[in-house]
Amino acid sequence: MDSADNETRRERNPIAAVARLIGVLAQSEANALGVRKLARLLDAAPSSVQRTLERAYETGLAAPDANGQWQLGWELHRIATHARSKMPYASVQPILDQLSRDSGETAVLSVYDPRAGERMYVAAAPSHHSIRFVPQLLQWMPMNVGATALVILANRPASEQRRIFDMTAKTNSDSWKTFQQRLDTVRDTGAAITVDDVELGAAGAAAPIYSGNEVSSSLGIILAVQRFKPEVANQLTEWVKAAAEQIGQGLRHREP
């Protein structure tokens, strides 16, 4: 599919076009961007971006500044402020902090988007060691590597597992059979342990968070490999399982 086809497809979905535009504006280091800069970042024609900006302006999601560049609109800021208080995991920070104190390592909460087939860290409690891993929050990451990813995927339908495998085939050195066996082991043990999986020098342990019968998030610990010993693996999994169960109970209490 060439760029013209991509452009046509995006134009047919104005909501998706506005969402992509807002995402670029929100993640840019600059407070405002011009149409041509936005067009380059969105890989779209300036005329198409201009139409999308006009749609966003009509609803208050974007607005021009005094220099004619575009920035996030006040209506978007208003919605985002209210939305934050309704995040499913808005109250988990004390649990993450306690997990970090118990383990002495960085604790992270990861959530999964089945539509995109990706996950991201939405909250963390850092380790106090001088050598530590500081995860980037709110950045989409692949699902084929990492303890917090694998423990979610292991509890998803087989068809979804295969779709993720096919999506990441170029970066996945495993065969489908090996990958499936890896997920089966994670599901059977109720936790995932990884070493040098996402980043060299890092180890991880994670457990699934159940909301009803579904798993779309997980709790994990990230630590430096030099502090990871086989004999501490059981302790790590006990910590993440207990903390994940505590968060799961809170989520189930929120459900109507």
C-alpha cells in the first residue's frame, strides 16, 4: 500500500486522524507546531493535516497560538483532567511503592491494548540502588518480550497470541511452537521471569492482574542482572503475585 492509499484510508476515518494529530502535539517537546512540521511527523499531505486541524479546532481539541502554529486546545486539557481521576489504576501507587520497598527494586505497572497489540508502563516506583532501570512511562512497547508483556499474553486467547507473534516475527527469534511453549509455562506457573529479554543487563519478574476473568495488565519488578540470582526468583514471584492480587481485588470492587 503506497502513501496515497494510506492518505485516503486516514481521510475516511476523521476520528483516527484527529487522534493521531493530538498524539503528535501531546508528545512533541515543542508547545506548538506548524502545519508543515505536523505533516512531516504524520507522514501526510499539508492540506490533509490542515483539514484535520480544522476539525480539532471545531471541538476545542486544538487551537492556533499567536504565531499561527497549533497547540493543544483547552477543551482537551479539561477532558484530560477529568479523565485522569477515572483511570482504573489511579490508586495503585501505594502498592507499587510497597513492592519497591520490599524488593529494593523498581516496580512497574503495565497495561495492554488488544487493538494495537502493544503495552505500556503507566506507573512505576523506582529502585534506590545506584544501578537501576528507569522505565519510560506511557510509551507503547511490543508484546513478544519482557516479563510484564509475556505474563499478560500468556493469559490471552491462542488466536491473539498467534497474531502478536506474527506482528513481531521480524524481531522474534523463536519459532511459533517455542513461543507458544514459553507462554504455556508462564501461564501454568502464574508468573514470568526474564533475563536480558528487553534490555541487556536487566532481569524481570511479573504476575498477571485479573479483572474478572480477563487479564489486560500486569505488575512487575525490574532489576539489574548482577543482583538477580536464581535463588531469589521465588521470592520475586511471591512479591509480584501478592501485589498483583491486591490490585486485582481493587479493580473488581470498582466494577458495577
